[in-house]
Amino acid sequence: MGVFMCDTMMVVLGFTAFIMVNHVYLGYSSPLDRDFQTRKLQEFKSYFLQREQVSLASSSSSPSSPATIGSGVFPVIAYGADPTGKNDSTDAILAAISDAVSGDGVGFLMQGIANLGGVHISLEGGIYKISRPIKFPVAGRGNILISGGTLKASDNFTSDGYVIDLSSPSSSSNSQYNYEFVTLRDLMLDCNFRGGGIRTVNNLRTSIDNCYIAHFTTTGILVQGGHETYIRNCYLGQHITAGGDPGERNFTGTAIDLQGNDNAVTDVVIFSAAVGISISGQANMITGVHCYNKANGFGGTGIYLKVPGITQTRIANSYFDYTGIVAEDPVQVHVSDCFFLGDAFIVLKSVRGVVNGINIVNNMFSGSDKGIDIVQLDETNQEFKEIGQVVVEKNNVNGMNLKATIAKGVTRVNGTSWTVDFNKILVFPRRIKFVQHTLMTDASDAFPNTVLRNISENQVLIQSDAIVEGTASVTVDQGLWISS
């Protein structure tokens, strides 16, 4: 009995008082009870030994190691990334991405693109130094999120690369697109004057949301091909400034370059770059954008439309701050409800002499009384020859020259002919397509006949068959196009 009690004490010592109570009871029980209680003790012993082994295993592994990651979330620190920005974290971040996109997913988005269910590569609020572009190792993946931190290009980062590069890897997919529904959110990208910020190539439904991209030398965001990249609530600037920068004339690069169709840029601030937004794809939408990048006076451009003949771009509710819009051979362009400050203006640039389907309406222009036209023509290559359906109207101006394609003039009449000159206001020279004129005479017994004699050089000449005294009003339209 004494030996049994000693063994039992060694086994259960340090576990629970409950077992100790059972042990004391054994000393005064029958042999049958002792056998029963011994079996119970052995069960308790086995249970607690198992718990101790689990506890030791848990304490020996890091709490943030990949082995303990929750489903679908891949924190880069668990892969060895340094959130202080002191050490290079490229390999660690790429390893997290590789694990995140290595699965087959469940079902498909676009045919050939696996739905990964919203896997999340989390930067966990850290600042990470990288020496190579962050890329996906495989194509044909979708429903992926990268968010929540800062990526900074190192001093040896390639000068023509992008901090995040969503282009196709060497392995191809079975889809016509590389990726679908990739979201880049709540990120700051410091390009360190070593290239660009984000590149997305032939992707579908990409979201770039609440990102701050600075210190690029090439392009802040480059969209090549694909469909429906949405850029929202972002800030882009080559140099971090809030305007009036002494080095503004030396700004270079392009903040956003849309080389694809059906994209949207919404509620975006572009505070420094040579070109704010360059567009060479069709059917893009720009709204709520504030461009105060390189000023017109230093050779900068807010939005440059380089889609001659097939522009199909809508620009609305935006703010052009000392920098304006240039459109090459524009066809179907709409600019409305925008504010142009600091002598900013719109240029229609002739490449092959085509301009058609243009609405420049309901905008506000504010300048410094330097005689600058709100809408200008650049006919350096050649004159505009194919002109139709151009409407420049209902804009209001302070300190600049109002220009329009529809104008009205009133003049006093005393004689048999009168001329109304519209050159100061009409956009196109030597072009009037429609004229409507009326005559109101003070003589109650006079009914003169009038005829339109000439509309050359944007001057309307009207003659009457008798001397009249009164008031004449004339309405002209340059953009009306009627085919017969």
C-alpha cells in the first residue's frame, strides 16, 4: 500500500487537487474500489499528459508563424517581413503572395480564372523595403486583396519597374485576362524615384482604392489593356507638395496612364507630375478629380486625351488647378460641370483635322485678365476640316475670354446694311453653319425686306431693300450638322 501511494503521488503531483483527493480516498477503500480508482487515475494521467504535450508544442512555435495563420489571411510579418523598413522584405512578401495564390480556388470568375475567395495578403500596418517588383507567381487567379501598409523601393530597385506589378508571369493561364477582381487598398507606395507605382496589364475588374503613390519617375498607375480598372480615393504625386512648389517646372512623369477601355478614375488628387492623366483608350470616365500638377505655364497638362478619332471620354465634376485639358482629334468627348482655375483652358488639337461630337458645357473658368481663351485650337499639324456636332455653350467666365460655338449678337440699325462680327466668341475661324436673324424697326409704316448676304470670316452681313432704323439680332451656330 505504501509503495502504491508513493507511485501515485509521483504521477499526480502538480496536476489537480481533485486527483489528490482521490488518492487519499484510496488508502481507506476496498480492493475492488482500489482497482476502479486506479483505472480512473490512469485516465486522468493520460488526459493531462496529452494537454501538456499540446501546450508545449504551442509554446515552441511563434504565435504569428504561417502555421497558425487564420483561413485566407496571409500576414507578411509571419513570413519574415520587417515592418520597420530596415531590412529587405521582398522575399518574405513574395512568399506570402505565393502561398495566397497557390490554391486552386473554388469555381471560377471569368472562364479560366480561379476564385480564391478573397485571400488577403496583409501588410499589417508596417513599412517594408523592397528591391524587386511585387508580382504574382501564377496567372489565372482572382478575388485577391493586398492591403494595409507601406512599400518603399530600395536604392537598388530597378529604374523601369513598378512597386506592384500585376502583369503576366512566365506561366500562362487559360483565360484571355491575367487576373480578375484584384483589390489594392489602403496602401502607400514610395517609388523612391526608381520607376513607377502600380502596373496592371490585361486584367479584369481591378480596384485601386485609397492608395497614396509618390516619388515615381515614370508612371504612378499604368493600366495596359484589360477592362474596368477603377481608381478611387487616391493621391498621386511625383514630389510631395501642396502647391506652389519651387521645383514645379521640373516635374516629370505621368500620374495615371490609361491605355485601355472602360476604366474609371473617381475622387483622385494629383498634386505633382508633368501629366496628370494620360488617356489612350476608349470609353473612360473621369469624375471628381483635382489636378494641380505641373501648371500650363510650365508646360504641364492636367488630362491629355491621345485617342484621335475614337476618344469617347467623359470628364465631369473635376477641378483643373492651373492646368487644363488637351484632346487630339476628339470624337465624342464630354466635359461638364468642371472648374478651371488660374487661366486653365481646353485645347482641341488637330492630328488629322477631325473633331466631332464634342460637349463642353456648364463649366466655370477663372483667370487673371490676360486675354486667354477658355477653348483653344491647336492646328499646328493642319486645320480642322471635318467638324460636326460640336457644342461649346453655357460656360461662365471670370478673367478669361469666353468662347462658344453658339452665339447671339445685337446691333443698332440705321441704313440698308449692317454687320455683326462673331470672331471674338466663336471657337472655329471662318465657319458659320446656321444663321437666324430678326429685325425690329421703330417705323410703324415700314416693312423692309432683308436678306443674308455673307457669313465669311465669322461676320454676318445683312441687307435690306429700304433704309431702316431699329435693332437687329443674329444667332449663329458652328456645330450644327444636317445631312441631306
